[in-house]
Amino acid sequence: MDSLTCTPSDLVPLLSSSANATALASFLCARFSTISSQLSDATHAIDNTYLLFSAYLVFAMQLGFAMLCAGSVRAKNTMNIMLTNVLDAAAGALSYYLFGFAFAFGAPSNGFIGRHLFGLKAYPSPDGDYSFFLYQWAFAIAAAGITSGSIAERTQFVAYLIYSSFLTGFVYPVVSHWFWSRDGWASPIRPNNLLFDSGAIDFAGSGVVHMVGGIAGLWGALIEGPRIGRFDRAGRSVALRGHSASLVVLGTFLLWFGWYGFNPGSFLTIMKGYGGGGGYYGQWSAVGRTAVTTTLAGCTAALTTLFSKRLLVGHWNVIDVCNGLLGGFAAITSGCSVVEPWAAIICGFVAAWVLIGFNMLAAKFKYDDPLEAAQLHGGCGAWGLLFTGLFATKAYVNEVYPGLSGRPYGMFMGGGGKLLGAQIIQILVITGWVTATMGPLFYVLKKMNLLRISREDETAGMDLTRHGGFAYVYHDEEDISMRPTFMMTKIEPNNASPSTDGQRSPSNV
């Protein structure tokens, strides 16, 4: 908002007819200054409140992840997976406070990594307030939560703590610095950008959050190997179903709710006009449009998955629909603010097929991911980056990323292939970075026998062997891994004597 300013020397000529023109001019300017300060304070308060509310919504997604993960695993591992979700937030808070935020946004810095603000030293500042830290922390622990789903039901507890702290304190912050910091080498808000003079557009993190978490989970699951019983001796896929579809649906709706802080909240502010002419249209309108594109992409992906799976497997599956919905959300996250609502429908439609295709490949190559996290977040996140390079609208790109004339936009919208090239480079560098950091970490943990639990513990369930008891009383009748290879059934003697009238004998009464 433009500040209201005036000086007495500007007003004196206009008040020359007054006997006390100078005093009156000073009085009026003092009042203008007071009003300007109050309006500025109100703007900062509204923007910070908006950002804090968005941070709370994103943090609520942790509850969504916890419920989704709990419902997607077998009942004997419920306490374990919920505890890991709690610790993703707790351990991530300390590591992001001490190191992660500085690596991500500590300025001034080079294009690779931040160098200031460790432990929030010299914070807040004119460039950011505590609300910004809280919002970015909520994003960081979301990436860690994605990874925990990929390696569920077979990972040692200490491995969770190590990888979660490393991911939120170093791996994820470096990527967010590249694409979101003003100093990042591929950031679209960098004045002199090193990537095609424009940078890659990843507005809310299809690559920065979802691909980072998905690829980290991919390497964790590959290095650990599949769960016991996931594939039979002939190599055929055996479904180890989660124990509660109700928890899956609950977690999905909580994630859906939180995504309205994840995507629209990434504007960071809401009190901003476009064009300087006033009127009804401004950043508040872009926030609303972003919520609409997010909704349409997720809903389209859900419906596409519903009918596609019905044709492929012959029944309606609520779990598949929930995963398809989340895949649509992960895909639209990159371009949610710079595409038209109709384009979001295309995004969701393709995202559903991307998820289905990657799940088929996972089964073919005997890859086991209980939450489909690598396929959903990694695969659909990559599609989201490509989608932005194809469908980003010129007007919206210039609104969201102002200050650069001739900024590239979507290839299918007449903007050429420059932005698409930047998006492809983003996919490659994120894949390479996470592979080079998280892959060796999981490998070292495996060599030190810190990664996977024993076969006996995995068969019995970690709730019993590692956490003192089950989350609740249950009967895992469909758990293939709990059954011996050969089963003998005890045959009880039948004491009933033959009877022509069909009644029981006295001995059976």
C-alpha cells in the first residue's frame, strides 16, 4: 500500500489565505502521518494474521498425514506410524530452527545455500517476521511426513529420527533456497536470475516439497526392500491392506482442508492491489482463484481415479479415490496461482493416470510403498512442474512474479518453451540432489543395522515389540505375514448322535 505523505511546505501555498498557514499545514501533515502509520500497521497485522492462519492450516495437515498413514498400515503398526508423525514435527522444529531456516532463507547468501539467521538470530527484520518462519517450518515437516509413509511398517525408530532431522535441517532447506529464496540460483524472484533469466515456477512446492519427500521415500523403500509377505515366492503382488478405511478418509479430508493453507497461503500476503487503480480485483482475488484451481484439480483426479479403477479392477475403491485426490493436489501445487481453472481440470485428469501408471510400475518391479508416497508425491509432483511449464498464463505470471518484462509463461498458452525448460531442469536437479543426499544416508543406516527391524519384530508388529502394546484390540485375519507356510486344522470330535428327527442328543445340550 502506498504511504500517505505530505510536508508543510507543500501545503503552505494552498493555505496562504489563512493567518496561521504554516501552523495549519504542520497540523494537517501530522494527522496524515498518523493515519499513514496506522494504515501501515493494519496492513502488516492483516498480512501476518493471514500467514499465521495459513501456517496453522498447513500444520493441521500433520494430523491428516497421521490419520492417513495409520489407516493405510496394518493395525499392529498403528502406534509406531503415529509416533513417527509426531516426531516429524517435533524433531523437525528443532532442526529447522537451528539450521534449516538459515540454509533456506538466510540472506544475503550465494545461490546455493543461505548463511545467516541460524537459530533465528537477528530476527524478525524488515524482510520477515516470526509468522514466516512458522509457515516455512510447517512446509518442512510436511516433506518429512511424506517420506515416513514410504518406509512404514519396517523401519527402526532411531532411523526415523536421523533421517527426519537431516531432511528438515539440510536436504529440504537447500532445495527451498534454490527456488524460493531471493538469492536462489533458480528462484523467479531473484533480480538477476541464473536460470533462463526467469527461474522455475514452483509456487507452493510440487517439486520443493512433494518431490523432495517422495524421492527420499523412494530411496528409503528401495534400500530397505519390501515388507514381509508383500510379494509371494512366485513374485506376484500380495495386497497388505491397511486396517481402517475410515482413518484414511478422515486423513484425506484433513489434508484437503490443510491444502487451502498450503496453496493459497503461499502468497504470504493478501493486502495487495494489482495495477494500483483500486477496485475489487487484487491479490485477494488471486488467493481465491488459487483455492479454486486447487479444488478442481483434486476433485477431477478423484473422479478420474474412481472410474478408471472401476474399469481396471472391477469395483469402486475409496482408498484409491483418496490417493487420486491427493495426487491431483500434489500436481496443482506448482502452478495453482498462475493457471486458469479450466487448466486445473486437465492437471487433475492427467495426475490420476500418472499415479495409476506409477503404481503399476511399482508392482512390476516389486517396489513396496504402503502409502504410495513416492508414486503420488514424487510422480504427480513432477507432472505438476511440467504442467506449469505448459499452461501458465501470461497475465497471472506477471501478477504473481512482477518486475521482469518479458517473463516466460506456458508453452501451450503461447509463451514458448523457456519456462518448460526451466521446469524440466528443476525436476532433474531435485532428483539428483535428493538422490545424492538421502540415498547414501539410508545406505549407511542399513550397513550399520539401524534401518530395518528384525524379521521377528516385523512379523509380530512394532506396536508390541517396540512400543509396549497395541493401539487397540484387533484381529488381523488378513495379515498374510502372520500365517505360517503350512497350516494344520484341528478336527474336533463330533459327539452328536444320529437322529432321524434332526434334534440334538442330550449329550450335546
